[in-house]
Amino acid sequence: MSEEEIERAKNHFGELIKEQLIRIEKMKIQKDFTDFTTKDKIIVGIVGGDGIGPFITAEAQRVLEFLLADDVKTGRIVFKIIDGLTIENRAACGKAIPDDVLDELKTCDVILKGPTTTPREGDPWPNIESANVAMRRELDLFANVRPVCVPEKNIDWTFYRENTEGAYAVGSKGIHINDDLAIDFTVTTQDGSDRIIKAAFDYAEKSGKNKVTVVTKANVIKTTDGKFLDAAKAIAKNYPTVEMDDWYIDIMTAKLVDEKRRSSFKVMVLPNLYGDILTDEAAEFQGGVGTAGSANIGKQYAMFEAIHGSAPRMVTEGRGQYADPCSIIRAAGMLLEHIGYQEKAEMLQKALDICGLYEKKLVLTGRETGATGAEYADYVMETLSDPNLAEKYKKFV
């Protein structure tokens, strides 16, 4: 390895450190979370994304408009369609989020976002960053919240995944030192760790779940994971009614499928990569990633999305209209809760469980053998219209 190669790597690493130090200073001056109950007008951005994204997002928007019809009429709720986050447009601009799209996103209070394609090796697109990762960073959406609830299996989990640091923080900024060596980076900050861990403990305390499990690999990744775990231990002292335990990510993935152990987990808080892996595993218990929604929450903005990918093959094969909208409709329910419509969010959760887990009058197969996304959304709205929805739900659970 030449001295020139080493010097280039040192300069590259130095620039990354400068970027992170600037980010830390911004975190230190953050305001409190937005209180939506005091807002006279809430702008909901609808971002279709690409692949099956526009198909399923349109159905989730219809469900939201159905539930919020009265406030849409008065102008308190305004839907804003934001195009331009397709892979074609992002590739043409050479950016994860084109500047004009980012400007539009910042005019919204909350965003409902469809899946977006992230290019990988061998794809016909340039190697641009994930739009999700970029949006989380640009809007500082530091808390990725994913609930998984399967009553018949005694599962009621809420994951708090750190969203802006870890292995994904500078995921597109690794460096090939030479043909023999490539290095990526993981980032953990004190402020970044504190705010996600505190959010998890706040939720555990307010929800009555009263237990937080911290997941790391601090026995091996001693510096960054060690900082995260140390932060959790310090914060736990401020929550005397909330129990804390910690597990390593490898054994934690096993214990989620352990019927004797899994029901003891309530609220879990994890660094970015571990949270991504574990929440996909957890989603399988309630029917797969196609059934799970995700919230990305910051102090000012919040974005809600399906946790699955854009499935471009379905569109090229002419099957986009058969894509399953359940995941993003669940995300829409989380959006409702975030902006203060708790009762409507609970109604939607019950309707989705009835339609997808219990009654199953319509089945989604992704093909002509099953219902279209529009037919399924109609089924959900029909269920929501039932005046006996709560009693019907109780019969199943």
C-alpha cells in the first residue's frame, strides 16, 4: 500500500468526521417535538415513490381521506401530492432526493411515502444513495418506530430503531483504499444515542409497557455499540418504573422465535442496522413485511412508510394493481396517531386485523388470482363503516 493511498484515506476520513461534528452541533440546538393538537392546519405529503409505490400509496391516501373527510372539508387536513422521487428522476439528477423534491417535502408536516428503489451492483442505475436514508438524514427523522402485535401469539412489541447513525449514516461514503482493501464506517454519537433511547423509555413509561430491551453487540463492537449501551444504562436511572435489560443482536434474533421467551419483550431500542434486521424478522410473525408499517419521527417532521421494497418486477409484468397495500395502510394508521387522531388510528388497526388476519373475505396474492389493491382498500373502508366494528373485533381476539 502506497503512502499516497494512505493519505487519501486519511483525508476522506477527516471529511467524514467534520460532517458528523456539524451534525452533532445541530442536534444540540433542537427544539421539542411538534404538538399537532395546537395546529390549525396539517399538511400531509403523499409521495408515491416508484415501482409498486404509487399503486399502494394511492390506496392508503384513499383510506386516510375516508377517515379524515370532515377535517379535509374544513381545510384542517390538506393532502399534497409530491412527485419526482422515482428512480428515473433521481438517477437523472444524480441525487437520492432531487433539490426541488426536498424543498416540497419540507413544506409538509408529515409524509406518507411509498417504496423507492435503491440501486445495487449490476442495476442499470447510477450508485445513488437510498432515498430513505437521505430523507431520514435531511429531515432528521431519528426514530424509526415499528410495532408488531399478534395477540394470539402473546406478541406485543414496539421497536425503536435509531435512524440516522450506525452503519447507515455514511453508508455510501466508504472507501476503496486499493484493490485489496475496502472500508466502511459506523457512527455513534452521544446526542444521537440519548434521544432515541429516551424516546423508547418515554414510550415504555407512558404506554404502561414498563420494560425496555437494549440490543447491541457491545461485547465485540466495543466503541460504538459500547457507547450506545452506556447511554442506555445512564438514561434508565431516570425511569425507576421502567425495567431495562440488554441482549446481543445474535442471540436476540433467536429469542424472538423462542415461544417461552418472546412474550417477555415489550419495547426494544437498537442501533440502525440491528433494528433493520430485527424488525423484518419480527414482521414475519404478523404475516410478513408486506403487513408492517413504519414511522420515522423527528422533532419537526415525520415520515410514514411500508417497510418492504418497490418490487419493480411486479410493474414490468403488469401486476402493479395487485400489490398489497396493507403495509402502507398500517403506516397511515401510525400517521393518524402521530397527528392526534388516536381513535381513528385504533379503528383502522382493528379493521386491518379483521380484513387481513381474521375474516379474510378478500385475499391478496400479487396476481390475478387475488384481489387488487383498490378492492382491498374498499374492503377496509367497508369494515371501517361497520357501526359494530369494535364488537366484531372482540369476537376474533
